[in-house]
Amino acid sequence: MATIGIDIDDVLSETILSFLDFYNKKHNTNFSFNQITDYSLSKALNIPDKDEMLNIFDFFNSDHAKNMNTTPYSKDIVHKLSKDNLLYAISSRPTQLIELTNIWLNKHYEGCFKEIILTNSSIDKSSTKSSVCISKGIDYFIEDQVIFAKDCAEVCSKVILLDKPWNRLKMNNSNIIRVKDWSCVISELIESYN
């Protein structure tokens, strides 16, 4: 049995796709998923930094967020992993979103996670996922954001980085393994167990 930390946005949920649908309708724009090559939405959308969190909170209070899809293959694989492993959902989301996050995760991944933890590190940079990994004894972490992957790779045996347009920088860390999608996650974990 392993203890596995799993990010939420764009790892469990198709957050950016849903956010862009919401944002494009609201602002009459036409941003596409592949155009988001920076995890900072203010940079990717060319908006002032102060507007980034306003747009994010507007999105999370919308039906778009409540009706987000799960990422391909994640639902079945997470349910399978939860049978023999201890899973934690760990996100940099603001702590004000805990109720909405719990509702969405329980709708799609009911009973899979021992705990849902929001680090608030999207606002408070001193709060880290690695500190959560240490306190919960996380062996492996599944992530989509480079900065968090590097942070967790310092304390976890392996970080699995799901390939996204915003994380295609070259990695020079043997603890970070890039995979194309969830269909490759189990084989990477099995290889790590052995």
C-alpha cells in the first residue's frame, strides 16, 4: 500500500477547459486550451494580475465549475487506486473553495480520498504542497504544474506529471516522470513499487 497525493485542477477535473468556456462566454473571447502555455492565467489571458483571482472566484461560483468533467481515465483509475492505497486530494486552491471542492469531488470520486486539503498556495506562497506531503507521509504525487511537481519531488519518491500545454519545460529531475494522461499512471506507479 502506498500513500498518494493527487492534485485536483487539470489532474482530476478539466478545470482549464471549463474555465475557458466560462471566460470566453463572459468576455466574448476565444481562448483555446492549447493557448494556455503558462500556469498563470493573468499571463496566459493577458489580463492584470489583480483580475486573475476575481475571474477564478467568478468561475468557481458558476455552473461551469459545478459541472466540470473529470479528466479522461481519472475516475476509473482513482477508484481502482483507492482500493489498495491511501489517497489524499491536495490542491493549491484557496481555502474558501473547500465546500465547492468537497461537493464536486464527492460527486465524482466518492469515498476515494482520506482527506481533501486546500493549501491556499495560489494566494499564500509560503504554504506548500511539500509540507502537506511530509505531514501526511505521501510517497507519490500526481500533478500538472511544474513548480508544484518540483516542490513535491524534494520529499516524495516520485512525482507523476500529467502532460499539459503549460508544463512542457524540460525536466532535469529523475523524481519527476512525465506521462501523456491517466492511462499511463498505473504502470508508472507499479514500476515505482518494485
